[in-house]
Amino acid sequence: AGLFPFHAWFPDAYNNAPHSSSALLSGIVSKAYIFVFIKIVFRVFGTETLTSFNLQPFYYTLGCIAMLIGSVFAFMQDDIKKMVSFSSVAQIGYIFMGFGINTKLGYAAACFHMLFHAFTKAMLFVSTGNLVTKAGKSKISDMRGMGYKCPVSAVAFWVGGLSMIGIPLFMGFISKLNFATAAFTS
């Protein structure tokens, strides 16, 4: 699923894939592994079994580390597609942090974040693909002026980016607010 420390394949897979494939990989394929994890936890073992083995702190810690590592590496990138890819590592970290909270609200926040991430990250990869195609380059430093050349893609990237970081009035804010509420009520 791209959770730290098994995240090294994420940026390379997304960066080398066609733009539309990156949107599908991030939006659907990476969530399939998490969905299987949820099914196994709830249908096979149950949350009580995970609690008895004390695995929630493990998921919580891995999620927090993934959020930190993914965000730091995203900031360090000059390739726009790799930046969006590393952002996915951080967002997967949020999902597992929600599992680590081990409350109904934490699980609900994680599931909502999966849905939010699927739509928003797909939009980011599609808009990124269009910007890279129009610019002919994928370096962020070479993207100057692309907002004028591709206003729809630039606005879609801007909206997706603001949503990913959790700015109010965007879907990402609701997701991050749900995580904060789950953490404070646990």
C-alpha cells in the first residue's frame, strides 16, 4: 500500500507510469491493499484481537512516520510528479494513523480519507500530467507561467494541493478534522 518503510517503489512507479496510469494507481490500486487490510481486520480477526496483540501503537507509529517522511521528501523534490507521489506516502500514513487510533471515529476517518485521497490524488495526477505535457518538462522550476498556458489544469492542481494539506473549505480539511477529532476523543 506504500506505507513506510515499504514506500520506496511509490515514486518510481508513479513517475515512470503514463499520467493516466498514475491517477489509477494512486486512486484505486494503492487503496485495494488497504481495503484488503480492513477486510482482514474486521472480518477475520476483529479489532479486539488486534487490541489484544497491541498492534494499534505500531500502526499509529508507522502512520506518523510515513506522514513525516512523505511530506519531507515531497518538499525536497524538483520533479512535480515525484512530489505528488511522495505526498501519497504521507496520505497513506494518515490512513494508518487512523487505524492506530483504534476507535470507531478513527476507522471512519481513515475510510473517509481513503475516499477523499482517491478522488483528489487522481485529479492531481491528471492535472500534473497535462502540465508536464504542455511544458515538455517535469521540473517544478521549469513550470513557471503554466497557469496562463493551462489555466484549468493549474486550478485543478491548486485545488487538489490545498485540499491535500487540509485548508478549510476543501475536502482535505474535513478529513484532517475527523482525524484530529478521533485523536482527541480517544
